[in-house]
Amino acid sequence: ADAGWGHDFADVYLEVARSFDSTPDGGGGWGAILRGTATGAKSEFEASLRHYDQDFANPYARPIAAADELDGLRARDETGGRLRYTALVEKTWQLSALVDVWVQSSVQTPKARLYLRADHDLTNQWSWGAWTEIYDNDLSRSGHMQCFSISLEEDENGEPVPCSGQKLQIAGRLRYQPRRDFSLAMQYQHRWVDDANPEFANAYRQDLSAWLVASAKVSSEVRVRARFRYLSEAVSDATYGEESLWAYVDFTYRLPRDLRLRARYDLVSWLDERASSQVRSPNPEHWLWLEVEQKF
């Protein structure tokens, strides 16, 4: 059931849902969203509240929800609120901000995510962007020696204990587009992540990654895209995290009668000193992907 109301620059929307299933311990649950927006000429402000029962299960829904999952579903076992703001300033600046706070209902764990981003068009050819993100899996706990994404602990039932760590991330992007049919982009990202390994008992684990992406429209039928990525997890220890170089070139050729041919070549090389990387064969790896698509 849903209802909406709007007047001038403001809109309010409410939806309530009930799912039903035949699982022995579930049987279905409730979900609800209350969302309001205030829209200006070049800006929008959004505020929303949400609630999804632990047994609410709709695999086809894509409502507002945090990235954490329960049994593969994001919109489940969650109660929270979100504020979001976007604005276009003087035609060349685009700003966005997001604050999201929610509680994992089954264990009463408070979580939060903060996101800030700014994009600026320097000229008709050059643009840049920068953003930062802070993600906390448990606001009630602090300190290191906590996992952020992969849990190594289990409870009495053999289920993994949810991670409660933090992630802080900054990134920057520079884009050059001299023509409509060609663009070149460079991006750098640095992360500080909680890790339960004793090696990071007094500090965050630091990861970095860098991208170079080129895209060209050779003709109305042919498009080429190339991407290079360097990744280093735990930059202070080459024997702990992944260090890799991944590059690919993608060709797309469109023929008459809605026929599309696509070929892609990937090169993946592991550079770290982990035992698994040392015995990996082949290293580097070569991948070739061919696709033919016909629409009718």
C-alpha cells in the first residue's frame, strides 16, 4: 500500500509492504518507507525513514537500504534514516552529501555512513572530482583489532560474527575529453580499514588503488575502451594483502540489423609475496572474451 502528496517544491511518499514465504522460522515480515523531498531550481534535499523486519524478504525490490545484507538481501533486518543533498553551483560545480544512520534490528547494532563529493568542470575539456566516505559497522564500539568486511570469528551456532570495524576512504579523479568521441580519466583512491589481524592492532590497514581509463568512439560502428588498475592491499606488508595489476582492452563493433560483436582481452598479474601468489600458475593470466549479440 502506498500514498503520495506533493505541493510546490515539496513531495512526501509513504509505502508499506508485507512479504509472505514458507520458511519455518520466518513466514514473512513488514517493510515501510517514508520519504520526503524538497526540490529547488538547482538543488534537491531528501529525508527518509525506513524499516525492514528480519523476516521481510522481497528479492525483487530495490528500496533505500544500506549495503549490508542478510541472506543475500539488502532491504532486510534494518531500521534507519537518511539525509541526502545534491546541488549544481554556477553551472560548473556539482556537490553531493549523504548521511545515513541505521540499526541492525536483530542485534541492535547502530551503524553509520557519511559521504561527501564535489565535481568541478575546469574547462570544456578538463574536469575533476574528489570525494570521501566514512563507514562504521558499529557506533557503540571503537578502537582497532576489529574486522570491517570479512569475519574470522564464529558464534556458538557456527555463524560468522558480524564485523564492527570502520573504513575511511578518500579518492580523486581527473578527466580529459578533448572531443566527444574520446576521453581519458585517471583516478586514485586511498583507504584506511580496520583489520582484526594482530599486525594492525594499533593502526588501520592502508590500501591504495589507481585507475587509468581511456574510451574512444572510432566510428559510428566501432568503440574501444581500455582500463588499467593497480591495487595494493596492506601497503606496509607485501606478504599479507593483494597487490595486482589488471588491464583490459574492449572492442565493440555494431553491424546492421542490430548485430553486435564484442571482444575483450584481460591481463591480470599478481605482484605480492603471499604464498598463494607465489604458486599461482600461470602468472600473469590472460583472458579472452568473445560475444555475439543479435536483437530481433
